[in-house]
Amino acid sequence: MRRLFTLFGALWLLAVASPAAARLNLFACEPEWAALAAELGGERVTLYSATTARQDPHHIQARPSLIAQVRRADLVICSGAELEVGWLPLLLRQAGSPKVLPGRPGHFEASAFVERLEIPQQLDRAMGDLHASGNPHVHLDPRRLAQIATALTQRLAALDPNHADHYHQRQHDFGQRWQQALSRWEQRAAPLRGVRAVVHHKDWVYLFDWLGMVEAGTLEPKPGLPTSVGHLAALRRELAREPAQMILHTAYQNGRAAQRLAQMNGSTVVELPYTVGGSERAGDLFALFDETIERLLAARQ
């Protein structure tokens, strides 16, 4: 019996000492936040992404497997600004884990830590799916993403204070590499300033704000509504007066409307990765912006 207790004690000490047992379980609503958490957390975190780059983050089914992942999470990381309003509240409710509810340390909304664009002055359902807190696609501006990285590092350190130095050191390393990449991107993307582009959905507001590009119209007549023949005809007339050089859509959006408009006005259709995993090359945050800029520059030529 004594030998048995000794064995149990040794196993318990092994479990406590194991780095894997001490890892933070992170639930990321979108791939970009899983990628950022991987940069900042390294081996101290276990990651799960609820969505892929081939899924529209506005419309996700609250599957039992997602509920189980939220239930075991120490931290839920999402875009916020109502991007996940159609599915995240149900996941949180079904998971029944108070520590990851909004307002708790285990709940992190990236958009809360940056200045948001397109905050509506008034809300009217007739205007389509507007986000009351502003446009939620904040990850497409690397300047804002750097601010979010700082805030997320602080949250990871607060949840795992024994390893706070680990998170701060990784954030320092990431920040240096990110600033170097940011300078390179801005120099490379200078020819894109002032370029007019039609977008499928208003996904690219922060990218355009960073690069100085101009939104020339949207394929959706109103946010969240499918395009129509009449809307495409009206958009064609507008573009006849002020042309656009390209039409952008994401990997998860159907490109047929973009192709139809391109046939009407001769613009170039560009599928951008939008998030990590949105193309074969965009395997991390750095490659995401490398690929995005290269595709935009290729369309400009």
C-alpha cells in the first residue's frame, strides 16, 4: 500500500511539473487570433481556432464540438464588435464557463483595444447588417494588430503570472520582427495609394485605411445582403464615371458577382487571403500581409 501511495505521489508531481499540464487553453474565434496567440504564447499555450479562412466568421454553426472547446478554455479570443454575435453568445451560454464570459479576464475582444472605423451614427435594420460598435475586421491593419498584440500579451501574463516573462519576451521579439516587416510592407505597397477598388463586403476598411486605397463600391447593395442584377447595373454606371482598377473578394466569398462585374467594366478580380490560411502561402500573419500586398500589386500592373 505504501508503495502504491508513493507511485500516485510521483505521478501527481510529474503532472504538476509537466509544462503541457500548465499550458493555457486558448479558444480563438478566427484564425488570425490563433496565429497571434501562437506568436505570443509559444509552447505555453494550447490553441484551437473555431473557424478557418474558408468560412465566413459572421455565420458559424454553434456545434457541440465548439461548445466543448469553449468549456475547457482559459481564454476566448475574438474580434468582437458584433462580428460573432450570431454564434458566440450561444457557445458561451451552452458551455457554462463563467470565467470566459464578456467582462471576465478569460474573454478578450481584439477590437476593444484599437480605434474602430465606421461606427454608425444611427442604427436601422433597413441599412443592412451594421455593427453598432464599428467595423470589426481590425486585423487587416498591421498597425492596429501590433496594439492588439500588446494587449493580448498583458492578458496572457495576467492569466499565467508565473510565466509572465515568457509572454513579454515573445511579444518583444514579435514586435521587433513586426515593425521591420511593417516598414518593408509600407515601402513595397506605396504604389497602391489612391488605387480604387470595388469590394464584395466591407472587409477591407482597415486595409484601405492603412494603404491609402479607396473603396469604389460594394458588390453587396447593403451589408450582408446578396448582390442583384439591378445593383450590378447601377454599380457599372458609377464605375463608368469613376473607374476602379480591381474587384476584391475573400477566399470564403463566392466570386461569381465579381466576375460578372469585371466582364462589364474590365476590372481585375483579385481573391485576397483575408486571414491566415486564406491561401497556400498565407500560413502565418507575416505571410498573410506579404501575400496580400503582392496580389494587389500584381492586379495594379
